[in-house]
Amino acid sequence: MKVKEIISKLGFPQTVEILEKSVSENGLKVVSFIDAQANLKKIGIESGGNKILEVFNPKLAKEVFENDLRAGIVPPLRIYVYEESGMTHVAAQIAEELFSQYNGLIDLSRKVDGMIDSILLSVK
């Protein structure tokens, strides 16, 4: 699977904070937040920052379901934020790729990709 990836201009905590705010400002919602760093710590593994934001919007989900119920497997999309080599990386799934095998979702996928692009730009 292809992803869009950038290097953030900000540190890890600031990147996560700005991304969360930008998700909302761009018409999406964080529907799930996975703190992989904290989960790894529970099993005795120390790591750099490592978080996953799962994002979508109920109105967009309605459109997905109305066009092709099978596509309900796709949302939410993930934005993965992690530290590596002293830099904060942000990777995001590409909606157009994920929805491409389903009927009637090309316009919606392009709209979501535009939202994701705007979110990524907030920390680039």
C-alpha cells in the first residue's frame, strides 16, 4: 500500500497536537487514537514517539455506505506519526487507492485526499 509521507518541521508532541487540531479544521474527526509508544512501554520496550490517528467523518461514511456498502471496510483512514533518526515523520493512507476497487467513490476519495493533504501541510 502506498502512503503519503512527510517530515514534520515540528517536534513529535507539537506535531501530534497540530495534526489533531488540523483534522478538525479540515472537516474530519479523530475517531480513534492509538498510542503505540505507551503500548510498547507496557511490555517493557522503550521507543520514540509513535502514535496513530484514525480519522474520518460520519457524513462521509454515510456517502461511502450509500455508494458501495462493501467499502465500509476502508474508513477510518490512518495518519501515523513516529520519531526516527531525530525527525518526526507523518505518513497517511491514500483514500483514492483504498477506495479504488469500490463503486462510485472516486469523487469522495479525492475529496478526502485533499483534506488529508491539507492536514499534512499543517506540520510540513
